[in-house]
Amino acid sequence: MRLKGYDYSGPGKYFITICARNRECLFGEIANGWMGLNRTGLIVDRAINEVSLLYDSVEIDVYTIMPNHIHMIVSISRDDGRNTEIKDSCIGNTSGVMKNCRGAVAAPGGKSVKTGAGRPRPYELKPILGQVVAHMKYLSTKRVNMISGNSGKSVFQRNYYDHIIRNEESYEAISTYIETNPKTWDEDANNPKNAFRKPRSFDE
């Protein structure tokens, strides 16, 4: 799933696919080509939007949440050997991202983030692709389990799939694929009805 010898902390754009545990349809359902998010799906959506608030050098260019998986393009923009910091604002968008910044969040592979008075303190997190994905999955799983009353129940499969985007043509093709993915759900390789269908490849 990872390209051997490739530096995933360097600047670049990556097409990421993250599947729900056992490819169960946990995030909602598609009707008439449109994805309707359930409570779990909305929690995942919030965590995705928080990525760019947590990491100065990381942006989610485009994403879509499907019933049992997520597609996104992750952009890492800096490669100067420094660690990144949490951004200085807890105010998110109209979906309610990061409105409450009190408490602590234990980031996978990083230090705990202790906040107070609505302002998070900087902490060390290298913007490595795997760290970014792990943090999003961690936040989503923690919040889903808190609401459902479960403890330690997984939401996602352990790993994820990545594709390194190497040119503008590939970027545009992948962006279009992500944006239109709900409309092609009936033919999607991740649709439980299509268990033996081969996923689309974007390799050059």
C-alpha cells in the first residue's frame, strides 16, 4: 500500500482511500446519486474538516464520504524539516468544526494536546501522511464511541490505500472521480453488491 522508499513527509498530493471496518456501510446511504450522511458520517466529516486546522502544512483538497469508505486528496505543502503546530484558532466553519477546544486529545504518535480558554497550545506533529490519516481516524473513532457508549470499537479498517499524484492530468481525473463517486455507487468496487469488481486504477 505504501511505495517503498518514498518520503511521505515531503510536499506532494496523495489520493487516499480509507475503508470502514469490514467494509460495512457505517456512514450513511446513497439515494438518487446523492450521499446522505448519518450520525457516524457527520462525525467523520467533522474530523476531515479539522485536518487543516490541526496541521499548518496539510490541506484536504477534495473528499467524499461514501457508505463504507472515504476518498480524499491530501496535500502536504512544506518540507523544511520543521514540525508543524496546531493553528491558533478554534473557530471552524458553519458545520461546527472545532467549536469546543477544551480538554485533551491524544494524537497517535504525538504528544497530548491540552487546551484551555478555547485556545489550543502548539504541540509537535510531523506532517507525515500516515500521521495525518491516523489522527483523522482516531478523532472519528473516539467521538463515535463516546456517543454510542462503546469502548475501543473500531470504525475503520486498520490500513489505507494511497496513490501519489504526479501531474495535473492525474489530479484532475482523480478529483472528478471523487466528486462524482456517489453517482456511480451501483458500479463501485466497494459496494457490497460488487464484491468481485476490480477497483479503478489511476497509475500512469
